[in-house]
Amino acid sequence: MSGPHEDRFGWYSGLDFRVKYKFAPTARFQIGASFRYDLRHGDTLESDAWVDLGPTYLHFRKGRLTVRVGRMHLVWGRNPLLSPLNVLSPVDAERLLSAADTGEPRIPVTSARVKLELHPLTLEAVYIPFFQPARQSFFGRDFSLLRPGMLEGLLGQMSAMLPSTGMVLLDGVMTRLTDKARNELLGLDPYVRDGLQSYLVADLPEEFPQHGDIGLRLGLSGPGIEADFYGLLYVLDQPAVQLHESLRLPLAEDRGMTLVEMSALLDPETPLATPTYYRAFMAGADLSVALSGFVITGEAAYKSRSVHYTRSLEPLVVPSLEYALALRYAYGTVFGLDVEFGHRILARPDLPELLFEQPHDLRLALMVVLRLLRDRLEVVLGGNWNMLQQDLYLHPKVKVELDDRLSVVFGAQLFFGFQPDVDSTLASLQSYRGGLAGYFRGNDYAYGTLELGF
């Protein structure tokens, strides 16, 4: 991808630690942690190092009652690829896209889970007391919303929008305004601080236990069929970022600022961008049927709020209805097939034009797995196709286990789009009609991974 900043080579290394210990007949604990060191080389040389607490919890079981408390990955729904119900553990989008096969992209959350099994009935309650935002890079990386060069172009565009007065003092005004914009936009990005996710992003929900997420699941099972019903009150892990009208309107309308707009933005008390996290309710269900070696699963969810953006750079918070169907087949451990279809509907009439999205989102996902040589050779082909926006994302890989401790992986991440390329300008971003895969189609890369267990 062309631009003033581009990562052309990355080295990702780390150490994962996990220990399990059963300290009573019905109780055990697990401690997990990971150290990561990332080195990126492109137009500049950058490195980050950090330690994350992985799945760490206490687990108790007494008869039909199971209790788990700690930091863990929480998974809802039955579809592995397209699941509208799987919202409890947020995603690290930067690691998912730019560092393939180097770690779990979902972030563990501090939570408590209680499960009561009364066959054929299962009751489960989940409580997440502390808010965990998703991790997304806002600018300055190859997989950021603002592609390389867009932030600099945005600041230059702001300078060009200042009204002409013929006064020398205008230079000082321009400098103050662009410095303020740069500082506030930097503060929105969680990866600015040495690549480490910040938990101090502005306007996070207040951290009180009564503000936590709470969810309930009711499961039913019978011969060859299983079903679950869900209810969840939660905080959306992505904020709605509202630009100040004195900044948003000139940018969206590609015009100069008025003196009134410029005065408003120069006020120290005026925030240029305000992120807001909303609370929402989700109700849903899933169904799984086993039939002649095939497994058919379906999921559906209604979400009272979801965050989107218009082409005029304004956040839009609307309800959504989502469903997904999956067909899976496995022949022992040798062959596996998973084909899924997903449809999301934004439940509001007369929607304005959206950025990267459409009112209806139709997706097909595929995962084919072939294991040979007593499972020591694994060939995987995965893909995701956005049917309406004609975006295609492919991720083939080959894994070879050299022995019980050493394995190597070779793969690629491929992005295809059928829309015109986007220049590193805000106007080009606003005119883009494709999806995210096409937006990143200049970022194809190959990778190799070496994993040693001991």
C-alpha cells in the first residue's frame, strides 16, 4: 500500500505460559500469561513489547453445578465462522489482520460464569464486571481506518479550510488548530502508546460492578438436536466517535471553515472528537441438528443498538437483526468442511449512505481442512466473501508438525476488492463503495511461523 508509512516486514515473537493444577477433587485453577515482542520495518523501524494476562481462573464443580471465575474467553453460539451471538469477548482487529497465526485474536475478559446442568436442561449465567473495549488501530498502520498518509492529509486539509484574512496571525491560528487536532486524534488511538492497548481511552463507561454486562442462556438437548436461548445486557465494545460539527461539516462538505467555526474549535474546552460507549440489549437463539454425518446449525440475534458511520463522518446508532446458517461435515480427523451464510439487517428505514457498509450485509464463509500423515500435515483454506460489496478475503495455510514439540506454519493473507483503489485522502475514503477487504487489498502478505513447545 503506497503512503508515507508502510510496514513491509514484520517479526512477531513471544512466549506463552500456562499451568493447570487440581488442588481438590472438584476444584482446579489455571494461570496463563503471554509475552510479545513485535518488530516492524518499513518506512520506519518500530518495535513494541508487552505482557498480557491470558486465561487465568478458578474452576469449581459440585455435582451438576459448575462455577468459573477469572479472566477467560467466553464463547456463545454454535457457528465457528459467522456468529451473531459471539459478542462476549471482543476482538483485537490489528492482531487478527496483521499478525496472522501468532495468537488468539479474541481478548479474554474478567468474568464469572455459573452453569447448572439439569439434563435435558442447562442454565448458564455470565457476569462481566469490568468493561473491555475492542482493539482497533485508528491510523498509522497498514490495517488502520485512516490508511497511511490520511492523517497527514487530514491535517493539511484543515489548514486549507481556514478562512483567508490576509493577516500574519493566521499562521499562529493554523498551527494551534492543527496541533490540537493531532493531539486529540492521537488520543483516540489505542496503539499510539507503544502498541499496547490503553484502558484509559476517553469516556469509557464508569467502572462500577452494577454497570457490568450480564447474560443468561437456557439450553435444551435431545437426540440429534440441541437449542439455546440467550439474553444479554451489555456495553458495546466499539464507541461512536462524534466529530465536532465545526470540524465535521467543513470536512464532509469539502469547504473552508467560517470564522465562527474556527473560533469554536480554538476554544480549549471544545473537544474535536468525542467517543461514546452505548449500552445495548441482545436476544437470540441457536439450533443444531445432526443428520447423516452432517451438522446443521443456525443462529439469530436482535441487538437493540449497533454503531455505524455515514459518508458524512457522522456516527449512526441503530438496531440490527442478524442470522447465520452453517453446514459442517467431518470425516474423522482427515477432512473437515464448514460452509456458512450470514445476513445482517439494519432495522431503520431511510438509512443514509454508510461508510464500508450497506443496510443489508450478506456474507459467505468457508473453511476446508485436510490432515494427512497421521495428522502431522494440515492444509487449510479459509475465505470470506461479502456478496453485495464483492469483497473477498482468503487465508490459506499449511502446518507441519516436525515432532511433538516443533511445528512450522506457512500461509498468506489475501484481500480482493472490485471497487476503485482508495487514495490517501479523506475525500477518497468518503467516496469508497466497497467493504473492508477491498479497502485493504494492497496489504496482501505471506508469513511463516515457528512454534516450539516445552
